Amino acid sequence: MNLGTIERQEFAASVAGSDLVTVVGGKTQWDVGGTIDPNARAVSAPVGIYDYTPSEMTLRCGAGTTVGEIQDILGEHAQMLPVNAERGSTIGGILAVGRSGIRRLRYGAVRDYLLESWHADHEGKLVKSGGPTIKNVSGYDLCRLLVGSLGTLGFLAEVTVRSLPIPPCSRWMTGVCDPFDLQSKLYRPSCILWNGNQVWVLLEGHPVDVEREASITGLSECSGPPVLPSAGRLSLRPKLLRELPQMYKQDWLAEIGVGLVHLSETINNDQSSLSAVTVMRDIKTRLDPTGRLNPGREVF
Amino acid sequence: MSSKRKRTIFDELKVLLGSRTRADDMELQLYGKDSSVLSGVPSTVCFPVNVEEVQGIVSICNRFQRPFIARGSGTGLAGGAVPIGNPVIISTAKMNKVLEIDLEDRIAWVEPGVLNLDLSKALLEFGFHFAPDPSSQQVCSIGGNVANNSGGPHCLAYGVTTSHVLAAEVVLPNAEVVTLGGIDPEPKGYDLRGLFIGSEGTMGIATKVAVRLTPNPPDVRTLLLDFADVSDGALAVSAIINAGIIPAALEMMDHNAIGIVEAFVHAGYPVEAAAVLLVELDGLSGAVEAAVQTINDVAKIHNAGSVRVAKDETERALLWKGRKNAFGAVARIKPDYYLHDTVVPRSKLVEVLNQVYQIADKYELIAINVFHAGDGNLHPILAYDAREPGILERVHSAGDEIIKASMEAGGVLSGEHGIGLEKRDFMHLLFSAHDMFTQDLVREAFDPQGLANPMKVLPSGSRCSDSFKQNLPEGVWV
């Protein structure tokens, strides 16, 4: 029997029942998507790294494993998971919430790092989706459906994620310049942040390249980015970020090229124009007919 | 006295599309096949030019309860576009415009019939490309790439289609038009975009696709490593990844493949070698140069005969021409071939490759291996002559064993070709009945009536009724 098999079975059994149930991770993003029904019984996903072969660049672990633990073991082999989460966040929580870290500009969305998952469904039965290899198109891609679903369709029990090499050199630069112009001058920077005035850019790669790109920016080196405002979050098409200075007077920090805006005020996207709601509702009804999984969380 | 004849589905489609509704014998035969060995018979072939027409066709199919299949270029290798249940074929061939290139957002909106390579050519002057590059990229369509979540050699570093499609306008099986995903980074709701990509036309038809533009790398280096032993080549693959390098592409060709490719392109491939690795490194020059050095070191450790670095773009293009045309070049030794597609962990490449050779020997077939080694994505080609009596049975039996060997090594059924008809009855090797039941629940949310490309992906009996099974065409291997 594979490592982790018993743990995921026990987890699924803990989900089974007819009562309301919620899965608790590191509670680092607990406020996302609305308040959990206080009557929901809490369960926790398994913890532990079951399988890690550095040359495969994949890692299989319980969904309750913290990012800190995962980054530590990957780090021993100069690898990483390109998320910027608190060490206490669980990998299951990060995937269920689906928010990518600030290096998305270079490394892509967090959904692309989940290769295979086991989740407990509304009856407490285990469902496997995806596959353990880096490339796979066998069957419907339920992994991507689960990422960002806030645990409303099933609770992640175990995941296989893809890792990446840690870049040999990493440098933050800051100063005043046009961030859009800067983006067009650089080849795949890891992050460009802008507050309407000041710019912070993260360059990663071979030291020679980082040095050369740093000189292109004309900015000065700094220790890191400022703290991201966390009261509000806007998802915009990247070019709309140009208009931010005219739109908001409060503090904000925008991820250039990505389209995310972190605000100090509670401003969020207007959802009125959401498409395909019927299908989304239908999926929720089919996968959780009694609405017992994470009641109170709203994805759409 | 004549009674008014009741209008058939063909009549209705004819009213909608005029001469772009076809049912000539030759067309029906042509559209009965894709690039797999399977075939069926469609009832009608339609060539819509816009979303309204696609919507109209789907509405008519709903009224007549007739299945429909979206079809791109028909390059699919798993029978995904093979008609079952006398369906209406909806060809996207006439929806082939690049609608908008937005350099600020780094996206392009394209119609599904745009060919993969044409898109990258259209982006060239702006310094961008569309990263997924299947070997069929000269002829395969973006809509087909979306349906199959297509890969290609350069997906090792850049990811497959799902990482490069941000949004799609889709005609759902009930004829409703929706947009899945969005140009913004966190579209609200469930990721139906991610679910739709790779669903092989069973969840609707994409009529407009927003693709991500990838900047062309400032520096590209293409290397050819040759080995006297296949095992050394396969071990070098893991060693390269272990050294912290993710090449843009890391391809392997075995002795048989090298021979036919060299005879075809004359690129100077070492025909004596047991295997070659084609390695492409791209990015900024510092990283590329360091990686070239590392690969030279790996080559020495793993007994590579030589490391040849393409000296210019012409030489690079020639080496790639060999790789990308390897399948066509098989015709030099046998008129037909069956191309497989499984993925195994990189560490199992040697083991599974050896099994592939043994299986081919057992069935007296020629196995040719040319594949995406960096991804562990095997593409064993079984070359044969269909005129030889009983040969297809041997080819299928060998194929079954290759699939099973890959599964036993901890692999998956398909890396990039999809499940279609070809592999749906192997799905149980990877998934439990409950896994497949759950997948079918999700499919049903899109298509409760089972009209969109029925009988594909999931084995019959996963959940949906077997209403189309009686129409299984002869020769369909399911």
C-alpha cells in the first residue's frame, strides 16, 4: 500500500455523514469567500510528505501539509513551489483558495502546479483526478475545477504538485519609472509592483542575466517589496492598471502584467456579469446535492 | 394530392447554411475519419462562419436530438473526432481569423479554425508566439488544441495549452453562448475554462479563444547529443533535470527513428547512434550559456559520443525539421503506423523503453521511438503494412501491452493526444468507477442530453445511457 493511503481514507471517513462540514487548513486566508456556517463540523486534511523524487520535480503530500514544510524539503534540493504564502498555510488551503503568489508574472498561476489530487466528496468517498506525471490529458481535468473552488465541491485529501528549480540569483529593485515601459524592456521578470508612483521589480535567474537586466531598469536594489495591502482585491485585465491612479486615491499596489490590485480599502470585483452561472450551479448541485461542504463559502 | 414532406435535419441545416451544409458521399467518408485508425459515418458536415451559425446548428441538433461533433483539422490521434451516432459534423475550418492581437494585455483573440503555426507566424513581427507546438502544428487548429489540451516539444518549459488559454467563448450543448475564464487573472466562479480545455468537444464548442502571448526568447541554443546506448541517453535526461535545468525542449530519438529521419531531412543526424537527445535551451544568454556547459558535463558523465551545437538558425531549423517530421518519415519503411502516447515518470524511461522493444519483438513489429523525454512522454510508433493479413490485431495487442506497461510504471494513459475513442476503455486502468462517475457528473452539467461528441473520453456505462452504442461503426476499436 502506498504511503498516505490510510491517511486519505481516514480523512474521507471523517468527512462522511449528513451534517454540515468544513475543512480547516492554516486559516491564513480564512476570510476569503464568506463566513463558514457556525454549525459546520471541522475536519483537517492529512499532514505529511509521502513521495518526493527531485529528478521528477513532483511532490506528493497530504493536503494539510504546510507550505513551510514543503518549501524546506524542496529547498534541500534547490527546488521550490512558486507560491508566496505564509509558512503556516497548508497546500490544500492554497489550492482551494486558488490565489497565486506575486511571482505569477513569471511562473504562472498556482492552478498549473497541481498535477493529481485525491479529494473526499460529499459522501466521504475518495475521488482521484489528474495524474502524477508532469504531462497528462487522461480524463476530465477536475484538478483545475477544484482549485479556487473554496472546498465547495470536495475537500482535498492529497495532492501531487510540480516543483521548480530555485533560480540561482534573485534581486529586488525599486525606484520611480513607468512600470509598463519597464515590463516591455525586460525578458520575463518575476514580479513588477506599482503603487502609482514607485515601482518594485523582482529579477530572477542566472547572476549575469540578473545583473544585465538590473542595469536596464535603472532602479536601485532594495531588500524586498512593501507589505501588500490586504483589505481589497481587484482582478483586472492588465492594461486597465494604467488607469488606477485616476480610479483610486487610497493605498494600492498593482501586479503589472498580471492585473491584480491589492487595496487598503474593501473594494472587490463586481460580479454581475458572470457567465455560465447555470453550469456552475449545476456542478455544485451534482457534486454536493445537500450543500454540506463548506456551507457559507461562495465562489460565484 | 401531395402531402407536405416533414423537414429533415438536413433541410433545416441547409436553410441555415445553404451550400455550407454538405452530405455528399465523398465528404461523409472524408469526415468519417481523423488521424487515428478509427472511422465512422457522419450524417452531415457543416461549415459555419460565426458563432451565431454554430449556435443555430446546435439548436437544430437539440430539436432533432442528434449528436454533433466539433472538428478542427482532424489531426487527432485518439479518434476524438470520429463520428458515432450518425452525428452532424461542425467543422471550424471557415472560422479561421485572428480577431485581435493585444500587445498590452499580451493576448490574442482567435477563431478556433486558426492553425497553430499560422498564429505564431502572425505574432512573429511583434516578438511573441503561442507556446504549445504539437508536431502537427502546421495543420492543427487552435480549437483542436483546446479540445485536446495539446502539448508539443516546448511544453516542457512552457506548459501545455491550458496554461496558455485564458478564456473561450463557447456554445454549450444546449446552444447557450457563454464565456469561460477571462482576461483578468482571477475570474470569479469555478474554473470552467480549465475544465473545458481537454474535454475533447464533449462540453461544447469553442467559437473564440483568448490565447496568451509568450515573448520570443532573446537567446536560443539547440544541441544534439548522441549515445551508443539508449539507457545512457535516458539517464542523461534525468541528470539534466536534476542539475536544475529545465530545457525549452528535451527530445529523444532512438536508432530506428534517427535512420528514417536522416534519410528524409539530411540534417547530419548520427545514423550509427543508438539514441540522440535534441536539447533546446532558451532565455537570457547567461542562463543559456551556463546550461550549455552543464549539459556538456552531463554528456561526458553519461557517455555521450559527441555534443553538437547548432551553429545557426538554419542548422537549428533542420534539426527540428527532422524531429517534427519523424512521423511522416515512417512511410520510408512501412506505409502505415500506429502512434502511441503515454507518460511515465522520467526515472522509468529506460525500463519502459526496453519493454516497448520487447513487446514489438513479440508481435514482430518495428518500434520507432521519438518522444518528449523531458516530460516522460513516450510516443512509440509501431510501423506496419495494413495489407498484411491480421496485422492490425497484432498492432492493437502490442499497443494494449505498451499502455499497460506504462500504467504499471506509474504513468498515465495520454500525455497530449487525449482519450477519445481509442483509450476510453483503458480509463479503468487509471481511475476507479467512482472517479469516472464523478467525471461524468461534471460532464453532464454541461451536456445532460449527451449530444456533444457522445461516447468519447469515458467508457460507456460510467453513468450516461448507452443510447448511441448500437450505432458504433464497424471497425471502431473500443
